[in-house]
Amino acid sequence: MGTMRLMLSCSELGLGHVSRLLPLGKKLEERGHDLFFFSGGKAYELLRKEFKHVYPCTPVAWYENSAGIVTSASLINILFPLPYFNHEKGKFEIKNSSGMETIHRYYDLRRHIRKIKPDLIVADGDIHALRLASRWNVRSVYITNVIRPSYSFAAVLSPGERLVERYVKQCTKIIIPDNPPPYTISEYNLGDLESVGISEKVEFVGSFLDTTYTPGVEEHIFVPISGPYGTRAKLMQTVLPLSEQSETKSVISLGIPGEKVTMKRGNCEIHTWLSTQERQEYMKNALLVIFSGGHMSCFETIKYAKPSICIPTQPEQMGNAAKLQKLKCSVTVKNKREMKAALQKIERERQVFKRSVMALNAFSSRFKGLKQAVEIIESVIK
């Protein structure tokens, strides 16, 4: 088929969205298409290292602290700026209202649309790009693992959810980078697609990660930390004290791009950042994985068939963690006491967890999500 001009945008909340957009962009680039990327924060920095046409746009974020997302403060922050403590800079700052962030992001995206003249807009978790597609009559493809979350989702947020669905319904196609039912990890975050009115547009393609089983040795506990500050802080507060005292070696990745620093505390090895290859090696050789329940990380544990412990800090992660627990692949915890009990449970029932996650791997590895996503994107323009 001919060359397409594609405008690709992703949310910068955590690194899961950009982790999907990077390999998708590479595949589309190999197919000869002209690509123009948009994102903010660390996602923008990662895209800029890999592609030529990358543009910054205003990040839009929930209000959060070291306990995770604060729903009440996030609602106030829709209209009003709020102070928060930036732990990475060690000082108080003002977070702009998310309403103002939304306006700025939309105009950041719109600023370039006349010049780019895209044939198609591809948005991974970025509803602002879908609004742009709707307003400018450009076809769109939405990549998401969250549509109508039902697990620990505050009812007061439902009106905003319905507003988002208005733009999702206008997409040409919706790609779910997850297993088809009944093994959909994001099941509790998608809701009833029939009642939303989009089931005919939805394609369950499988994970963008190649989930072919890769065996390794089992020599340490691996704790990959990524996502917004609240997610990372809660994981550190829960995991680090236990890791320092444990007889089993622990490896923690803080998920902070930039200069790589490694330190040791007790029997715990802490890295500020791991390359993709290093992360894969640590994951492959893990005895157990402890993580927040992010969607991409769920499939990493499936690829390497690792029992896991989830410490979710927001509703999407809680939904993913609940499904993994239902499939007997993981245990969900909230604090250090529950963490200790979960470690003992997995040690006692290790063979049960291992069999369950191996069965989930066998199902997941039947799907080639990245390849199918490229085919869907190209078919929209034919």
C-alpha cells in the first residue's frame, strides 16, 4: 500500500503507553510511513531518542502524593491549581489545574495539524488526540486497555468517563493490546463493550510484547518500578524495608530515565534505570516479580511465567491485579504486613502459581498483537 502520514500521540502517565508506541512506531517506520509523534514528560524524551519528528505537548496528570492518586484532590484540581511536593526536586511546586492542562495539550496537538495533514491519528491512551480527530474530521485509531473501569473507580468520576466515551465512539477502530476473553487482563477496566456501544469496532489483538515463553534461572526477587511518583513511592515504601532484611537477593529498578546509578542496601540492589535488555534479563531470571499492576508489566510477568505480587495505587492497576489474582497468577497487597503474608503464600503454593502462569503464557503467546495492530492501522486507510 502507499505511504501514510500518521500522527501518533500517547499519554505520559507511567511508561506503559510509550512502551507500546515505541515498537509500533518502529514497525510502521519499517513499512515506509511518515510518522509524527506527540507526548510529554519522560515519554517525550524516550520518543525523541528513537524518532525524527517528535513534538512536546503539555502533560495531563491526576493529583497524587506518596500514597498514590488522591481522588478528592484530583477533583478539586480540575478547576484549581494545587501545591504539591516534588520529591525528585526536593521542593514544593504548584500543579496547574488539570482543566488548564487539558486545554494546553489540545492546542499543542492542534498547532501542527495543518502542517502535518495526517491521513490518520493514532492515539494510545490520549483522549485529547481523539477530540482533535473528531473536530478536524480525521480518521482515528485508539489503542487502550481502559474504557469503562469498574474496579475501585469512584462513582463521582462517571460523568467524566461518559464524556471520554463520546470521543471513543467516534474512532474508526479500537485496538485492545490484550488477550481476548476469558483471559483479558484488563477485563475490569474495559467494562461491557456492548453497553458502551463500541463492540463492533473493538479488536483484541494480544499484547504488543512478544509473549513467547523464555525460561531463566530463579535467583532473585525483581521489583520493576515505573509510573507516576505516587506509584513509585508506594512501591518503595512497601518493598524496600522487607528487601533489605530478606535472605533472598532483591533487584529494584526505579524507572527514572537518565544517568544510571546503582547502589546496594543490605541484600538489595537498586538501579535508577535499566535498559530494555537489562530489564528483560532480570525479569527472566527472577524467582518472583513485585510490581504495581501496570498493563505492560502484567504481560512481562506472563512472558517469563513468573508468579507475582501486585501493589496497585490507582483503579486501573487494581483491576489488572484483581484479574491476575483471579487467574491464580498473582497476589494483591496493600501494605507491608500483607506483603509479608503474600511472600509466604507464594512460597508455600509455588507450584500452583507456576502452573497457572504457564497456562496463561500458553494462551497469550498465540497472539501477535504488534503485527495485527499494524495491519488494522493500514486497513483503515485502504
